[in-house]
Amino acid sequence: MEDKLITLSILTYSKAQILKSVLESEGIESYIHNVNLIQPVISSGVRVRIKESDLPRALKIIESSSWLSSEILEEKSADSDSEKVPKVLIPVDFSAYSLKACDFGFNVASRMHAEVVLLHVHFTPIYIPSLQYDIENYQVPSGNDVTTVKGMIENIHKQLNKLSENINEKIQNGDYPNVKYTCVLREGIPEEEILYYIRQEKPLIVVMGTRGEHQKDLDLIGSVTAEVIERSRSFVYAIPENAPEKSLENIHKIALFTSFDQRDLIAFDSLITTFKDNKFEISFIHVNSHEEKRTWNEIKLAGIKEYFKKQYPQLEFTYLNIDEDHLLGNLDQFVQENGIDVICTSNYKRNIFARLFNPSIARKMLFHSNTPILIIK
């Protein structure tokens, strides 16, 4: 029987070339179809095709993700050693939530003398078999529809152009500060591409909405924003759907979760150094996980108060202990009574099992509070 060709992946031209090289290094013949011969470098929707009998081996290569490693995809520019312009990263999905992030992000960039990067990540499907699986609920185009991917890319470009026009108009009207900005379009899994960009470019801060387009439920444990706040190496400012609009200069009262750990002191100093032009009123919040530790925490708290009074005499501090069993209710009451503008917490690097089975305070707050959350790194 003839070994027919099947489509393994639909990628941009550059990534298709990388995948083709990796497959051939493993002894798998591959072919690239649907290439724009006039401008191949900017082609999108390029198909990598292989023999059907090679599919199991090829899928193992795809799943290993070795061809997406930073060593393969990293492109070092000639001026990589020169000083980079500081950046504020705003991931956008064209929803109202990401537009709200732009409102805050441009203000922050102006105050921090940085540029804005608008990053949109779109998903391109990996091999879709000819069997009639139910793919409608996953927003994955049919493998038989050759025009679907092209249409999707064209629609993304239209939305990106519309967003740029909207921002330009706001800058001209004085609604946004006149900050330089660029648009970056990437394909892949949104949270992974955002985190990859953060690792490579090291932005000063990432500004995101807490819910994206097509995400309707509040208990989205696997949402893009939740993954970014857990794993980002930069500050992350997450803005809830119903949060009141505030600019950076209007943020005065901060509630900061602390475990009385030395790492908290480092994170706090990073916060004050980064936003040195702001004068904050800080409320330290400690979550009591065990009743027997309460007395010990009160004793330690006395030393903490003395330390911060000496180190940061320009700041005002208050302190609060909250029982873990009543965390959300007590926090809501405290935020409302004290007019808290932002909830801060530091996410230490944790393994995947800790993230899945013991969600951090930041993740719990993300889908509960209408107060913006700042993750300190």
C-alpha cells in the first residue's frame, strides 16, 4: 500500500524549518507545503507533512518539546550585550480585560520610563487526525479546512491593527501618555509563550487582566494569568474584571501577605525600590495556619515592627493576623474597611505538585477579589 503524506503540524515558516530539521535528524522524511515563495520568512500556516507510518515517532518528538527548547529557538542579536530599554509587558487577547490592562500598563511605563510591549499569542493546532473527534468545543480548526488557519491569522492581524488604532487615538487625545510601544505576535500555548518572553526579555512588570476572552468561570485554576503569576520571574500586576480604574500614582494603600520569612524582607525591599516614587501605607497580613503558632507569631511580630520602623521611616505600617479558615471573608472585610488599593504577595518558586494541590494565596485571591493583585519577585 502507498504510504500517504499527512499533515503533522501547521506553523510559521521559521518554526516549520526547525521542526523539519529535527525530524530529519531522527531519520523521518518531512516536507514543507504552503510556503509563500515571495516572502517565505513571514509565511504563516506552513504545513509540515510526513509519511503516515512515521506518525507515532513524530508525535513523540512533538511531545518531548525538545524542538521548542530555548537553545534551538533563541536568536541572539548583534547588540545583545548592549543595555536593553526597560519594558512593560502587556499580554492581550483583544478582550475588555486586556484593554483594561493597557490603561494601567501605559501609565506604569510612563512613570518607569519604559516601553510597552503588547504580546498576543494565538494557538496553532498540532496534527489533527481524520477521525471524527469532537473538536468544536476546543476551538480547533478542522484538518480538512485549508483556509481556516489563514483566516484565523488574518483576523488576528485585523484585531491587532484595530487595537493599535485605538491606542494611537488615546495617545493623541491625551488619555494615554506618549509612550513608545510595539506589538509582538507569537503562536503557541499562551502561558508558555508569555513566560518564554519574560525569561528572554526580563520586563520590569507584566500587566494582565484576570480573565481572558472565552473564559467565563471564576474558578479557572488553569487560566493563563494564574500560570503566569505562579511562574513569572518579573513583577506581575493582575487586574480583576470589576476592579476600579486606578493609575500608579493613585495607589497609596497596599496589603502585603507575609510569612515572616527572610525572603519576604527581600521581596518587600524590591517592591519599595522598584516603586520608589510612591509613598505607600503598608498593611502586613499574616495567615495563621495553626492556632498554636499564634503566640509565637505575635512575639516575632514585635521584632518585625521594630525592623521596618528603622529601615523604612518614610512609610506607614499596620499589621493583621488572619486565620486560614476565614481567609477570604476576613480579607474582604479588611480591604473594604481600610480602602486597600492593591493586594501584594510574593510567590516563591514551587514545584508542579505544590501548584496543583496547594494553590498559593495569590491564586486564591486571583478569582475571588475585585482588588488588583501585585506579585513581587
